Amino acid sequence: MQQQFTPQQALPKAKNYCAYQERCHSEVKDKLYGFGLNQHEVEQIISTLIEENYLNEERFAIMYAGGHFRTKHWGRVKIKYELKKKMVSPYCIKKALAAIDDAAYIKTLNRLAALKLQLLKSEKNIFIRKKKLQSHLLQKGFETDLVNAIINKK
């Protein structure tokens, strides 16, 4: 049985939820609806959280993009897709992707390519090896033109 909360009970819980880690609006809304609140109450609490700087979509997007790039080595394409799924605004997505350092981005792409090639060294057919490398890098979310430039160098 799901627990029901009044807006007065839900606000401090929402503040703790947002203070624990950066959240996007959709995550917080889902959490509040899970508390059994109606749309008007949810909108009230969301606006309070924004006013008190517990909730900041731009800050969330930048943290999300940077974190997933550094820890999971995702490319900009995948990060953009995941932020869109979280209903982050295009403006915030653009700011987040711009915050990723270009030099670190290329360095990470080259390192991932080198690691994958190391794993594929037993593959004798060069075309299959290049195709597998390309698929791996595209799945990680790197741009097609950058991936193709790497493939053509190898």
C-alpha cells in the first residue's frame, strides 16, 4: 500500500530528495505523484523547490552530462537522448553538452577506441574489426563523423 502525504508533509520529503542529489523536474514530479498528491499540489511544491533552489534543471543537466561522460564514458549523442527522455528542456541540454570539455571528449573517444581494438585483436578480418569498433563507439553515443574519422585512422 502506497503511503499518502499532505502537501505540508510532502514538501520536506521533496526537499530531502532534491538535496540528496541533483534531480530533474520529471523525477521530482513522479515522486510527488507517488505521494498521492494532485496536480495542483505537485505544481505548488515544484515551484517552491525552484524558488528555494532545491530544483534547478540547468544545474541538473550539466551535472548529469558531466557525470555520465566521466564515469560511463558516454558520448554527446547518448547524453542528449537520455536528457530528452527525462524531459529536460532543449536549452538546458545544449548548455550541458557545451560544458563537456572538447579535448577530454576526444581523448576519451580515442582511449575507448584503443581499448576496443585491443579486445578485437584476435579478429583477423579488418572489415569486421572496424565494423565492431564502429558499432561500439556509436552505441556509447559518439557522433558518427568523429567515429568515422577514428575508424579511417585505424
